[in-house]
Amino acid sequence: MPCGGGRVTVLLGQLGYEMSAGDYSDPMRQITRETTAANGLKVEIFKEDIEQLSQRDQSFDAIVCFRFFHHLPNAELRRKVVGELCRVARRHVAMSYFNPRTLRALEQEIRKLRGRKLTVFNTSLAEVSAYFAEYGFRLVKNFRLDLINNLHLAVFERAPR
């Protein structure tokens, strides 16, 4: 969530996971339909607003939110989105984010100082983890996905009560 063009949906479906997908964009959902069908996968695809998901509480074992979080420009919106992901996840949420402690993030800050508008918003792991902790999730593992760019993947699980 959001599924975008369905690449992650196809990858996980090919690994044997039962997948559903959601996106607000009609064209992205159509691309996902075509991509999953071309790969022989049957995937239920929903129109979803990530700020207010229509799915019931804990309706999915895991939620994957990949290459989206860095588009959220402020803490209020980031907290709201994390809350919705946690609400519909029974056990896990895997979410990518752009870490501010990288050369790429420094380059973005320099551009900002020169008056350029940011379109990517970096968020520290501490900030991301704090949002998840508010909703009863704890960090399991954080992966740096490359050495130059600032893309990381954090996996959270619902903490036992």
C-alpha cells in the first residue's frame, strides 16, 4: 500500500505469498492488474486512500509500504499514515523511508538552502520508530538498501500485549 505499478506485489506473489494491493490512482491499479495477470497471479486490488483505509482492523497479516513514505511532507501526515497501516496490519508492517544521514540527504539539504523546493522528505529511524510505537509496534529490523542513496526498509511487528 500503495501498490504503484505492482512490482512488489508480483515479487512477493511469485514467492508464494497471497497478495492484495491497494492504490488511490486508477492508472496504477490498472497497471497492477495487467502486471499481476501477466505473471499468472490472482490479486484483489482495492481503491484506497492511505490516509483513511477502507479495510477493517487487522485484516492483513502484513502490510508493505514501499517507496511512498518519503513523499509525506510533515509529521502529522506521517503519523496518520503509520496509524492506518498499523490499524489494518495484524502482525507486521514493512515500510521504506529515506534516512537523513546519507550523502544524498546532504545533497538535498544543500539544494533546499539554495531555494529549491523539496519533493522528498527524509525521516530518521528514531522518528519512524516513534510513530510505530504510538500504535503498539516495535522495530524488528532496519535494512539499508544501498550505500549511496538514502533508501532504507524497516520492518515492524505488533508488540505482544
